[in-house]
Amino acid sequence: MLPEQTALREQLDAIITESGAGAQRTLVRRILEAGIGLGQDGTARRDLKITAAAVEEMRAAFQLFAPYAGSPKVTIFGSARTQSLDPLWEQAHTAAEELAEQGWFVVTGAGPGIMEAAATGAGAEQSLGVSIRLPFEESPNAVLADDGRQVAMKYFFTRKLMLVKESSGFICLPGGFGTMDETFELLTLQQTGKMDPVPIVLLDRAGGQFWRGFAAFVTEQLAANGLVSVDDLDRVLVTDSVDAAVAEVTGFWRNYDSLRWFDAELVLRLKAAPSDAELAHLNAHFSGLCETGRIERAEARPEERGEEDRPELPRLVLTPRRRAVGELHRLIRALNELPSAPQG
């Protein structure tokens, strides 16, 4: 490190200490160094404004979600143009209501249409909103407008980050370009492994063909032309049943808790350990998932002893084929259906 870099780091460390932001000193220093680096690079003013606004918006969103860090959240996407008499409104309202009754917070884009239906169903106490500032769209819906449980964003990319990052389940109802953008974002993150497995539901009105038409397009055009894998939609539930949608979101976490990669090995954390017979059944049924070896029991590793890594939970370890994302979802569902899994 050059002398001037060392001097700058010492100055930043002093500022961090004086500001009381030293709990995560290394990461805070990286943020400050990146900002100063942008200035040293002669970055254009417009690009600096984008960077500053994005960081400010993420900070505001982090502050919004922080008090609810230990609570499960589901994000509900859908059209801002859906009217209250549309059956889709009732589907979103009822799904949100049922999930809120089970202790889930409902996250929406805080706008009208499906977003308002979901926020209304969940109620103000169980709703969180991440709105977008647009010149032609209404203000945040009445459920979230004045209760301090919503944050407004200038940029779609920061808004999508927060709508996706905080939630453990997703329900997408029919919508336009924005809804499709959000849905494809979810599918892309799951397909590429940039997001841990989560339940994704494509919920339609009773007898509706919107998402079935979408699934047909994926199968007949994308998969048929080799643009995606034939099992890429295996992780998604397409349904017109609110009960099935709610069961998919909550049931995904019945036994499965979380995962962590250690190079090529994958550790799955469970709420209940499988029996010997159940483990043998899993290995027989999912033998093609493993690149090498078998699915085995495991203890928490030293790197997992942190509080967030739940060292007290039972674990399974395997070395999966890296592109077997759809099959990994099937394994998680099988774990949730084991007789040893928690009931309810």
C-alpha cells in the first residue's frame, strides 16, 4: 500500500471511530474508500448523483426493514392497474390476509392495484412498502402512506433489490411490464444460483390462463430452443388457488431452514434430523443430484458458529451438480414432507 493510501486509511479510521460506526469498520471503510475513489477518478457528476442516491435509498430501506429482521416476509407482485372489482384483487387480498394471520409480513411496491389489495389484506400492522417515484403514478396507497412503514425509491434497481432481498417467499399475480420484469428477475436469480432457494408462486384468478400461457411460452419457446433448461420452472408453482399459494409459501419452510456453500459442498440446515431410513430414501431418490458421494449428516463447521448460521440445527451435506437447481428445490420439498419434519 502506498504511503498516501495508508494515510487516507488512517484518516478514515479516525472518522469512523469518532462517528461511532466502528462495529463494522472494514465494510464501512470500503464504502468510504469507494466514494473517495469515484471522486479521484473524475467520475461525471451524473454518475456520482446516481451512486449517492442509490446508497441513500438503500440506507433508508435497510432502516425500514431492520425492526422486522426476525419476522418472515412475503413479497406480492402484481399490476398497479388492477381494480377492486377484479377477481385478482380478491386473490391478492385473501392471500395476504391469510399469510398475515400466520405471522408473515407482506411486502409490496406500495402502489395501487394488486399492491393495495395485498396491503389491505395484510393490514397496516403487517405491511411494508417500497414505492417508486413516477411522474404519472399515484402516491403510496392509503394503507402505507402515513404509517412510516414504506420508503420511496427513485430507481427501479434499488427498489427491486429491496423487494427481493428481504423476503422468504414470493407471490406474483398477473401484470404488465413491471410485474413481468420482477418475475423474470426472481426466475433469473434462482436459475443462476444468485439467490437461495425460495418458494415462488404464480397466482391467477380462478380458471385464469395468464400464468399458464407464460409457462407454455417458457416450455414451447425458451426450453424448446435450448434457451433455458426444461426443469427451470420446476421451482415455481402455477396455480389459481389462494390456499395452494399460501401452503407453498409456508410449507417451503416447514423443515428446511437455510443453506451454505463450502466450495463444492452444500450444507442444508433443517429443523428436524431425518432418521436412518429417511436418509436412505433420500439417497435412493436423489442419487442423480450428487456430483460425487452421498447425502450425509453433518455437524456445524467452525465457520458456522456465528449466531446467524444456526449451529444448533441438524445438517445434511452433499456435493450437488452445480446446474441441478430444479432438483435442489425438489430435495427441499422432500425434506419438508419427511415424517420426521415438524407438523403444521
